[in-house]
Amino acid sequence: MKLTYKILWLDDKIEELFIEDEYHNELKRYLSDQGFIPEIVAVSTEGEFFNHLDSSFDLIMTDYNLKEKEGQTRDGDMIVKAVRDNSIFTEILFYTAREEVKDTYKLDRITFVETNRMTAPHQEALMTSAINLIDLTIKKFQHIVVMRGMIMHETSTLDEITLDILDTYLRKTSDPEIIEFIFDSIISFYSEKHGKAEKYKSNSRLDKVIGDPLMLSASQRASAIGAIIDKNGFENFISDFKAEIINIRNQFAHAVLDIDENGREFFRNKAEGITFDDELCKKIRSDINKHKINLDTLIEQLKG
């Protein structure tokens, strides 16, 4: 799982039972609130289901009563077995409003739900079960060490996009003002570094310079893009980008794994006084998604 949470959903009455009443949007809203980009592929036939099926999905949902629709050859229990036979080990939510299904739910990573045993209507009971299972899959994914790797990867990807934007823009325009801005930024950066290095040397503060990044930094690239945005009259998001992407990535990079008295693992940046727990990681996911959209929008604006 990355920032996109993918669901493949098979129900022969998918349109009338779930799409028309926007139950699928309830799942999308929940996933968005957790900081993920939701992608739900809803299908009504076995053929469509297997055309989409692959290991990229984080959750599969399927009804048992599929043969009620003309052209369906197998009910959900056989579909579930076929998924496993294809070596797809994604979590599966297997549900029915009426039938008692034996054996299939005993397969590995199958959650079997009989909504007729619940007090809520079928659709609402299924949504509750789906959200509970989504929480389970997110919890497995959200182990803090895994989250650190994902966040570092995704922020670095945004970093590369900023470099591509600069390269594409300057190849297209050879804008002398932006070129001068970049060189002035580099000169200013190194002048400041030189002054600090002299100061730290005189005070024997080697700890202040170890690990300090050099050349055209991510922050300088972002500033150059900010200058391009201002010159073209677009909405400038670079201040937020620096705070929510570049700074948070740098802070996370220097955080160390810690464990509290309850055995909960988290990363802590002691120098900055920041604890990278589940809630902060959820916000970081949302911020990454937001700025990916911002950068994609900027690319389209510059093309126009």
C-alpha cells in the first residue's frame, strides 16, 4: 500500500444497492479522511472482476449471491477460491444478506459477514464491516517503520517533480530572471554557509556542520518555483510546500525510533521536539496528496 488505497468490489446489484445511494462514496470519504487517495473499482460481473484483478488491490469485496444475475456462472464462494488460486492474497470481505456459507470463510485473510444477523440494514451493516476491515489493513500498513519509508519515498518523489518542473520551464523559456534568481539563491546560500562555517570553526562547533546538505537544495528549488509561480500570476503554495513537505521530510530523516511505556513505537526528533505518531503520519499523507495535486496543477498551468 502506498498513498492510494484500492478496493475491487464485485456485486451483481452494485449499481442499485450501493452506487445509486452513494455508499461507495462513504468509503471514499473515510479513506480520504485517513490521508489516502481512494480508488474503488466497482463491477457487477465475474468477467469484469477478473479483468481488473491483480495484486495491487488493498481490499477485495464480493457478495455471495452472484448467480441471481443472468450470465453469472459462479457464486461468491467460488470467486473467492479462484482469487486465492491466482495467488492473490489481498484481504477479502466476503458477505451475504441471506445465505450461510460454509468453509470459504475459513480461507486465509477472509472476513465473512452475514448482514442478516446484524440489526442495521444490509448496506449500512456492510459499510460498517468494510470500514472495520479497512482500519485493520491500515493498521498493518501503519507500522511506524513502514510509514517512515513510505513518507521518505513520497516526499523524495515530490522533490524530483520540482526538479522536472524547473528543467522543463527553463528549457522552454530560458527565462533570464529565473536563471538569475537561481544563481543568486545559490550564491546567497553558500555565502551564508561560509559565514556560519567561519563562526563554527572559531567556536570549535563541528557538530553544527556535520550532515548539512549542499548545492541546489530542495528548498532552493522550491523557492525558484515560487518565483515562477509569482511571475505567471498563479496561486503560490510554496510556503506551505516547504513547511509540510521539505521541512517535515528533513525532520523525519533525523528522527530516531523510540518506544513508550506501553510498548508503542514512534519516531521522535528530539532537537525539533516532534513526535511522529499515527496522527501526524495521517496528516503527512494528506499533505503529500495535497501538494502532489498542487504540482500537477502547476505543470498543466505552465503547459497552457
